[in-house]
Amino acid sequence: MPSSFQTFFRRSTALLALLTLGACAQLPQNVDRPVSTAIAAPATGTALADLVQQRRQAEKARYESGFLLLGGPQAAYGSRLALIEGAQKTLDLQYYAIHADASTGRLVRGLRAAAERGVRVRVLLDDFHSTGRDALVLGLAFIPNIQMRLFNPLAGSRDSTFSRLLNSIDDASRIQQRMHNKLFLADNVLGVTGGRNLGDAYFGNATNGNFVDVDVLAAGPIVQDLSRSFDSYWNNERAYPVQSLVTREELQAMRDRAKRAAQELAEESARQQEGGAGTPTAEQRARAWDEKPLDLRTATFVWAPAVMLADKPGKIPADSGPGNAKAPGLVVSRPDDKAGSSRGPASLEAASDIAASGDTVVEGLLQLIGQARTDLTIISPYFVPGKDMLQAFSTARARNVRIRVLTNSLASNDAPVAHVGYARHREKLLKMGIELYELRSEQASFGNVFGSSGGSSAPGESRAMLHSKVLVMDGRLLVVGSMNLDLRSQLQNTEIALLIRSNELSRAATEQIERGMRERSWRVELVDGSLVWRAPQGSGLKDATTEPDAGAMLRLMLKLFGPLAPDQLL
């Protein structure tokens, strides 16, 4: 899990860069980037393709693409294991962060086994978190049949995030602009996308805190659209082969240091747990659930038309040459309309046309928000509404559209500084008639806002941190992706999302989100000009008049820091 220290630094370094100069290390020049693309995706010919075709025919599906919401940690983990074990041709992974821990270790072993049986594996990773122990995942690049590239890398030592930030302090935009996309694709016919990175905290295995997240498992032609997006990033000049940045010798030195640190940590943990007491380690918790792959033969897909929204990699400026200017653009795939779906105002075709008028994923979603007719239900862990977002909400509210937003409370936010950008707009949003809910942090069983189905609960209490990115519009359009509704996702990070036109999935998602709002969240209200946090139903807690579960020092720090931090850097 990215530490609060790392997250704080990423979100505040741009401010520091205005006052500090430095940087010495440089990125390599004239890097060789062999072009490769996704395999063709025939309807049959691989085990996964045959399975998808059989499932669709058995269910007499009207549409060619199918979807399964993955709300629980074990379902999310098991789906990835199933794709690794089922792949026969290719595995393509694109992530903002891959952490070197127990959960990821099992996935990495699976990737190695897949490569050994002849599967071509490509791993594209944003470079920001590839430091310290997490740099060990770069060892994948030196395994036969596995290729690995780092997107928008920072120059300098990988010993720590701090040292690399100092080295890059005069290039604040490089630090701020990250590839935030998440994809896990197998044989160009099945794939997972959504909010999760790879690591213990995303699969319910961390001891101190776990993220509440959601993905979607997609099957069929929509996966080919996801693969085309992957290829556009993989073959982009911002993607550097790991071998151009790290040598085997440097990696071995990092591995030795990590081994020594792990041994010291284990010894300390043993001392703390003498007599059978103490908090279980992440490794112990990883063994607490079965790590079984999802049974794709019995998984219940909902077959529906869908489109992909994806930022172009040019949203992040290139390093040199004529293309070094920032060039945002939005890729919108065409919906599955072979079944004769309507072209009415509520159709997916109309929604995709509206979204296409934006330059980025978030701007496309804001265009949709402005066109909502009855209701919007939104989950955004980092919620910083800029001018465009406030205008979209205002347009929808003028038509009496009900808008409900679930976001992090100050206590549940893994990046408390981001809470500043939300808190400064909170009263304005409430006065607009928007209903606000904030996730309660202290929960013995963190579960997920999509209910307990497929989830796992480890022993001991765990801090819950919201990380899902979901939008349900008018009870018929479901959006799941990597984007937050904040200026960082709108203007700086690259993002990806699926828009699925399904009453069934929209209804199921709304019901579970409503449960999360009702039973696991504080409802924020404005009473006589003051904020009041209404306690979750059945919690036995009292209403609060200050940020619940947050210490006085944290509230004071943000109150002092808040006025200095512009929304676009939070």
C-alpha cells in the first residue's frame, strides 16, 4: 500500500518545486522500444475464447460483451488468478502501482509460470512507486518471455521515493502527471479494469488498512478495445523498457537490502508477538484465505452493450522532440450495436456521443453528468470538484436530478491533504442540494460497499479506506474505472473507464452503494449554517459536529495548510 508519506509527497511536491531547484540524473536517450501489439481475438481457438463463446451461446445473450462486478477482495483476486492460469497466448497488465508483498507475490509466481509455458507477458507500470522494496517487481523484466516497461519514469536512485522526488524537484509536472490506468487482460478476450492496484491493501490482506474497491471483469469484444488502449501506451515514447533504467546488478543490490530489511522486520514482529499475542503479519493474513482462482465456468455475466473511455497517453507530455507538448485526447470506442440497440436519447450510442465531446475521461463524464435526467449515484474516494464539475452538477440540479456522492471521510482518506480540496467545497455542494456521504474508517470488517459477496474478512480490526470509482446514471448507465472526480484525474493523470448500458447492473450497483451509504457512512448535513455528521444506521454512534474519528492535530494541520493548496495539486 502506498504510505501516507508517499502520497502526501506526491500531492505537495509541485508546491515545493516552486521554491527549490535541483536535479542531476537524466533519463536515457535513444531508447530501443520494439513495437508489439495485442494478438488477434478470434471467437474460438483458445480456452478462454471458447469459454466466453460457450457462455454467451448458452445464455442466448443479445449482446456480445459480458460483465461481472468484482466487489469483494477474494473475487477480485480470484479473477486475476483465473486469467493467469487460463491464458494461452498473452497477458497484458497496466497499473499505476504494483507492490512487492504477499498478495502480489502469488500473482507474480503465476506470471512466471505463464511465461514458462509460452504465454507472452507484457507489464506496463507507472514509475512513481517503483522504489524501495516495491522496486523488486522490476525483476519481472529479466525473465524470459516477460517484457516490462515503466511509464513516465523519474531519473535517479530507486532507494527511496524521497530521493527521487528531490532529484526531480525542478520537473514538478513529471512528478504530478501519472499513468493511473488499470488493466489485466488475457488472450484479448477477458480482462479486468477498475480501481484496484496490485498489493495487499487492495485484496484485504494489509494489517493496518485496506481499500474498499471495485473492478469489473469484462468478456468479449469490449476487451479488444481495452487492448488497443494498452497498446497505445505500451508503444508510446513515454514507456521505457526496464532494462534501459535498471541493471541486473542494481536490482540484486536492492533485493539484498530488502531481504535484510525483511529479516529485521520479522525479528521485531516475533518479539512483539511472544506469548501468542500481537497483530498478524501480512504474510499470515495472505494464508488466511484460500487464493483460489475464480471459476469462470460458473461466473454469472451480464451481457450488455458497453463503450470504453480512455485518455490518450499524450495527456502526459513527451520527453523530447516535436511531440513534447501536452496533447490530451479521448478515445471512445463504439458500442456493441449488432443487436439493434436504439438510438434514442437514453441509448448508449447517445451517451458515448455526449462523452466524446470531452477531451479527457473525466471531462467526458462531466458532459454525461450534465445530461442526467433523474438521478446520479457517485463513488469518488478523492472528490475535488473544480469549476467544470460544479457547473455540471448545477446543470443537473436545475432539472431536479438527485445527486448522491460517497467519498472518504478525513479519517478514512489515505491522502488527508486531498480532503482539503473536498472540504472547502462541502458547504457549497450541500447548498446545491447534493447529498454527501463519507465512509466511516474504523470498521472491524472492512467489507466493501458492494456487500459481502465474494469478500474476505481477516482477523483483527482494519482501517477502511475508500478507493472505488463508480457512477450510476438514471438507473441504466454504469461507469466503472480508474478515475476520481477531481482535477488531478481531469487534467493530469491518464485514466480509463467502461460505460455499461445495463438496468440490471445499474440496479445491483445502486442497491449496494445505498447500503454502504446507509450502514457504513456518515451523512453530512448543513444544520443552521453548521456541518453535522449523521451517524451510520445501526452503528450505535452519536452524530458529530467535527470531522468524525479524526484527531485534533490532523484537523488543525489541514485547516492551516488548506488555504495554501490549490485544488489542481490535491
